[in-house]
Amino acid sequence: MFNEVKKSIQWGEETLTLETGKVARQADGSVIATLGETSVMANVTFARKQKPGQDFFPLTVHYQEKYYAAGKVPGGFFKREARPTEKETLTSRLIDRPIRPLFVPGFKNEVLVMCTVLSHDMVNDPDMVAMIAASAALTISGAPFRGPIAACRVGYEDGEYILNPEIDDMHNLRMNPEQRLDLVVAGTKDAVMMVESEAYELSEDEMLGAVTFAHEQIQPVIDLIIDLAEDCAKEPFDFQPEDYSELSAAVKAAGEDKMRAAYAITDKQERTAAVANAKQEIIDALTEEQQEDSNLGAALKKLESSVLRGDVVKNGKRIDGRALDTIRPIVSETGILPRTHGSALFTRGETQGLVVTTLGTGDDEQMIDALTGMYKSNFMLHYNFPPYSVGEVGRVAGPGRREIGHGKLAWRALQAVLPAPTDFPYTIRVVSEITESNGSSSMASVCGGSLSMMDAGVPLKAPVAGVAMGLVMEEDGSYAILSDILGDEDHLGDMDFKVAGTENGITSLQMDIKIAGITPEIMKKALEQAKAGRLHILGEMSKAITGAQEFSVHAPKIETMQIPTDKIREVIGSGGKVIREIVETSGAKVDINDDGVIKLASNDAEAIKKAYDMIYSIVAEPEEGVIYKGTVVKLVDFGAFVNFFGKRDGLVHVSQIENRRLNHPSDVLKEGQEVWVKLLGFDDRGKVRLAMKMVDQETGKEITKEEGEE
């Protein structure tokens, strides 16, 4: 009934298995990939015909994590998986980016790739397994895919690169100084296609070494996919790209000069309008049959690309007249919003980000419900890209895949320099509002985010800047690397290579390739050129921040205190009674974690002090020989009970009240009276013994022997 094919290799410390032929047999390609005990099923289907008028490649990738894979029941009212989580969205992008350029040029049929996590062992991250499964499913599907690709994750500890480190080792790297890298690399047999990383000030050579190591480690996986395909791949889909060379020649003849003149305009808005006019004039000059050709859009783009790319490689001339390695003019401003905790306006050429930092308490931490369990994050970065930023009228909705991806890239770049939560016990939210865009708004978010947090008084280890690099490569192998690319250079170029970091090293690297990969030589040169650009941008940013920044008066004040873990229950009280009383009485927020760390937050320093004193009185132990101020709570024949330390009471024996004989304590004391007492010690039963007679009741100071004799 089943025509099963299964292939396995030892990959690192785990066994990697690919199997097909038993599940989802009606899909064009279906593969279940298993690494350790983490299994992901990838199913591929593609349309046999192109939709009429389709002028782009409609590839859709969905990565889904099923809670049953980890033996969990989903939260929420409906108890089923709902909209994609941030991890699912980011992994879908991760799979899409390296496979998209490998479809045969001109193929515009719909393609759907669905990856479903079936089992999760809490050791091997399913995102890498999903990329391998998707590549294998595409390779055997018969689709015009020029793969396969493979992917792996790389860690870096004690100067050694680690293949596919465990999930726990990669979680919250900022709290694990020994782990300095979380790098994902995807590539073909011959070249690297995609890089995504979170790093801790790695040098360019260390980062390049990690990418090279990853490319070497994925070779056995590529061979495994080829071995699988040799046994079960379907017949290749008979696809021949349409020949529109005559249409392309007609388009070029009708408007090459007009297009070249339009791209000679340096201002983006004027250039965009001129390019649109040039396209319309070209279309008007064509025959009616040529105007209705579905390849007209591709022919126009080909003309645009040849105009832009030819000048860049041959003459080193860019659209806006800059040299290849020149960064656009930069203006950095901070403190521009009066009531926010921190704000910055970062402008680089025609790209601008208004970035705002808000500081919150432990109550504001983000709860993340992942397959690996529930955890909290005290740093959030949200990126918004409204239509007006590019002068367009568009639909305004929630964040899409692009917004989530760009925000995560900026998050990775900045979180490497954040202070430890124990040193800065605040929840940090950074929001980047892109107000203008013409290339690399994610890197503007990095620069603006760094400035905004410093303006809010966040003690960053170092400022962070980012720059986007581009590549234009001709068929003869000649190429040009561009620093700080424009939107058009990104759109018509061959590479989007984003590098962020401090003066000391790289904190984030993201690379997407639109051609069949790049060589280590090109990557090395791009990293060197990016470093020069990053240092220049950091120098420009430094003009906006001078000296230590004052903490915002509008931000909550937070202090921390450590208590013994066995005292936590006493501070919380039965049903939370004690901690509610502390909050209501003091007016401060109180947050206690399982390690006994307490965060006290309020805009009023007095409220924090009051809460601190109340908690201290509960958890601290009175010291023998110390004088305390207390209140008489009860009088008995043999003495007075005094509340002197939080809720702790002690007995002042009648003989210890004054240096004379008293008939009854009521001769000199009354309930509610404040007195000074000295802790003499504890009796055999642990009862507190107090004394008043050796303490001056006016000053609270101990009476010396000489004073007593007088």
C-alpha cells in the first residue's frame, strides 16, 4: 500500500532521518524530517498553470507548531492553535528566504509549502528541521526548484563553533556570557543563500568563520536529500520560461533613454514620479498586442535593472550620485518628545525613524507561551511601517510578516548590549515608527533604538549602529558592493546584507541572496566595508549623546532587595494578604520572584522606602544589643509587652523598666505609648527579653555606666 523511502545519516550528535511515501501522498512532495526526537512534516503543492496576468511569483510558506508535539494543551478560551506566533512567523520567513531565489526564473505558478511540527524533544529546535524538510519536499515534488538547500544552527563558545546547539543553550543568550552566537545559515552545495544571527560583539573574522563552518556542516544533509530524491523524486514539471526577448527589445528601444534620465534624478519622490512617467511613455509607444502581454511587467523591470546595474558595476555610479562605500548624510536627535521616557529621531538620507523607549515594571514583562514552556521577556521592540512613510495610500492593519521580521532583527541587534536585569530591573519597550523610508528602515530602527534607550537612561554596554549592504553582480563575474543601499538598489540588486554592531564587534547579521549564492571572498569584502560604514554611523550618532543621560522623571523608580527564599511565604502571606497590605499602605508596586528577588516600583521614592521598610521588618531578624523604638501593646503585672520590630513583640520585665522598684508597670507606662528598648537577648524558649532602664527615653541613646552613677 505504501511506497516508503527512508534515508538517515549521523549529523553532529544526532541522527537525521528523511522519510516519504507513507503520509500525505496526494501532495506533490511530502517529507517527514526527524532530528533526535524532533519531527517536522513538510508538504509541497504547486499549480500547473499560471494565473492570467500574474506578474510575480506567488510562493507561500507556512510553519506551524502544534502543541501536541510537546505534550501540551493550548491556552486561551478555545484551546486550539490560533493565529501564528512570532516564532512561527519568523520561521516561515526563514524558510521562504533561501528557497525563493532557487525557483527557475519566470516560474509564476502558485506554490504552497506547509511545515508542521509533529514532535518536539525540547533539545533540537524544529526550525532547522523544518527548513531541511521543506527543501527535501521541494526537491522530490517535481517543481522547477534548483535546490536542494540545507540549513543548520551554529553556536560559539570558548573559541569553538558548535553545530546545532541545544535549545536551552540558545535561550536568553544575554544571560549566558559563555555563549556568544546564535547563527542560522542556509545554502546550496556551492554557496550560502541566507544568514540570520544574534551575536555578542563578534569580530568580522569570527562571524565569517561561523558562516564558513555552517556551510561545511550542511554538505552531508544536501547529499542526503539528493540520495532521497534519486529514489523517489517525481518527473520534473515541464516548464519552459516564456521567451519575451522581442518584447524586451521593443521596451528597451522605446524608452531606455527615458528610463536612464529618470534614474539620474537623485530625489526619491521626483525619481519615482519620473520612472512612473517613463514606464507609461514606453507602454504608450508599444502595440496593443505588446501592451496586453503578461510579460510586460518583467520586461520593464529588466530595463530598470539593466539601467541601474550597468552604471553601478561599470562606472561605480549610483542612483543618488554617491560612491559605492559612501553613507548618506545622518542627523541624530534625542529627547524630542516631552513626556516619553526616552525618544530619538534618526534620519539617514530619505530614511527616518522616530523611536520611543518606555520603561516599565515586572508587571509589564511579556509572557511568551512556547512549545518549550512559558517564559518572560523584559525587552520588546516593535516596528511599524505605515503607508505614508513611502508616500503611498494603503490599508492599515496589524503587523505583517515584514514588520515582525524587521522588528526581530533590530531586537537581536540591541539586546546584546542591554544591562542584566539584576543591574537594571526595568521592562524595556522600544517602538520604532518609520516616518520615511528609502532603504534599510530596520537599521534605522537599530540606530534610533540605541539613541532612544540611552536618552531614557538605560545603561547600555555600548551604542549600536546598523548598515545595509547591497550587491550587484554581472554575468561575467564582475561585481560591486554598495554601502547603505537605497530602496531601488535593494529591489533591483542581488543581495540585502544587513550588519549591526558596536565599535567592538557584530551583534546581528542578516543576509538574503537573490542569485544562486555568493562566495566567501564577496562576503569578507562586504563585512569589511560594512564595518567602515558602521563606525562612521556610530561617530555621527555620538553627536546626539553627550555624557551620562538623566533618568526620565516620568519613568517609574525601581529598587530591588533580596530576601531569603524561606521568607517569601511570610511576605506574601495567606492568600496574598500581607503583600496586598504592603501595596495598599505604601502605594508601591511589589513583585517577588521565586529566587527571593523583590522589585519595588513607584514614581514616589517615599512609597518605595515605606514598602522596603515594611518588608524588611518581616524578613529581618532583631539583633541582640541593638536599641529599637517600640510601642507598648499590653500591660501585665510582671511587665509590659512592646511591639518593637515589625510585628515582633517582646517583654520588658517590671524590673527592667526603671532603676527603681515599681508596684505595677502602669505606674509609668500606658498602652499605645512609644518607648525605647534594648534587646537583651532570648530566653531558653526563644522569647524576646527587652529592657528600658539603660536607654534614655528622650534621645533613644544608651545610658553609660558613668551617666547612671551621676
